[in-house]
Amino acid sequence: MGDFPSQINTQPAIGVAGAFAAHNPRNSFIAGPGGLVAGSLGLTVGNFAWVTYPPDSDGTPSIANNFGSGPVAGFVHNEQQGLIQVYLQNASLLVPAGFPVTIETVGDFFAVNAGATQAQYGMQAFANIATGAVSFAAAGTIAGGASGATSAIVSTTLTLVGGVAGNVLTVASISAGSIYKGAILNSNAVGTVVKQLTGTANGVGTYLLDTGEQSVAAGTTIGGLYGVITFGTVTGGPFTVGMVLTGTGVVAGTVITDTITGGATSGTMVTNPNTAVSSATIVGSSVVATKWYARSTGLAGEVVKISSTVLG
């Protein structure tokens, strides 16, 4: 819902955040029964979104949030689904938690330039991993939020005894490593750990996996891997969960998925995949590149047309 009119313009506005910018084909995220719905913090219209577990009855992720890691699921378009909940508030772009939403995976939209620099035609659109807000930079730009000199990533082995029913891993004991969000199972079971459901933190208990329809008997030895990053001298801001890492020897798409010890400028954190780097300057980006590109110009705070169509 937009603001109540407070002025008269001689020309109509270019558009509003989240609105369709063209009648070209558009696609939406495929969801099953019970999905998609806004996550616990609600969902902001006109920003990018990630879709996460728990799954719906079809095994498809069903919760949409404006924060996440890795590639975005899509864009939250404006269908007047924002709800005014604050007394005397005259507008809202927030979809309340639990309300149904549609995430567009292809299409042309209007988005507010939330970056600090002007958007130019042809620039790539980037999504903030904490808010889904849209900013623009030259295609392929590595936008750094934190930098750690002489940092290292160690590939760590996980060995446990347990079983899997559907997409729930039940752990009876652990003989090597610990279980963190982002750990990848690769022996006698498959999938990535999404979150812990019950039990001792990072130990015996139950865990949600991103891969369902499995049946692994209790008492099975299950193996896995995850990366552990140790930071050197950190500048430019703290490392946070969700940041995409780049640097010499770092596998493309490596993401921080969990915290092990210490703070975000010291201690250790978990990475996925389990890339191994002996010593390098590793940069953590607070934004991720999307498949959308600017199709108009716009200063910071102005509305910009974005499109997922690649010009050939």
C-alpha cells in the first residue's frame, strides 16, 4: 500500500517499488500446499527474497524471507499485499509473518535503489543478504563487506552414527567433528544440514536436512564434510553468516553458514562448501549478485527498472 497523496505532480511517477515494469513474460517460484508464506519477520515488497525450510507437504521449501545466503529465490512484486499494522502509519510494504506471498523468478519490475551510488543502464542488481534491498554495480563486481588478511579455511570431516527418516537426521553419537548448519552429508546419506531441531547443541539430537525422501536405518555410520574458516586481521566490518566469500583458492559460491567460536572478527565460522585455503586474504560480501539488470538510471533512493531478460 502506498502513501496517501500529499502533492500533485505534473507527470505521473515512473512506478512504485515492486510493481511490474512491463508486460513481458514473468514466472513465479513453484510452491506446493502451504507455501509460500512470509517468515517470522515478515516480507518487504520490492526487495529480493530467499526461500527456506521447513518444507511443505510436497517437500518444497515454504518460507520466504528478505535475508539469506547464496542465490536469491526471486523478487517480491507489489500486489497491494502490504498491511498497515502501526497506529497512524500511512503506508506499508511489509507482508506480515505467515501471510501467503508470491515470489517472482523472472520478469521486469520497479525497485528502489538502496545503494549509495547511481544505478546506470546495464548494471547488475545485487541483493543485501540481511534485508534483500537492491543496489547496483557493474556486472561481476565483488562487493566487499569484510576482509580478513592471512585467513584460512580447513576442510573438516564429520562422522556420526544415526539414521534418516524423510528429511530428519537423528544422531545417536558423533566420533569426528560436530554438526553445524551447512554441513554436507556425503556417505550413507545425502543432504545439507538446515538447522537443529532437538538435542545437545551441535551434537546428539535431530536435524532438518534439505533433502527428503530418505530412509537410513538407525545405527548407520554417516559421513560428512564442512569448512572451518579462521580469520586473520579483519578490516572493513565483521564477517556474518550468509556472506559470500571470495579470495585466492576459495571455491566460487562459498558461503558462511554458521558460527563455531568467538565473534565475527575472530574465532571460527562454518563454510559451505568445504573449500580448503591455507592462507589468503578472504573477502566477505554483504550482497549477492542476481540475474536482474538495470534498465533505467536512478540515483540512490530513486526507483529503477530491473529486468531478468538478457539482452543479446
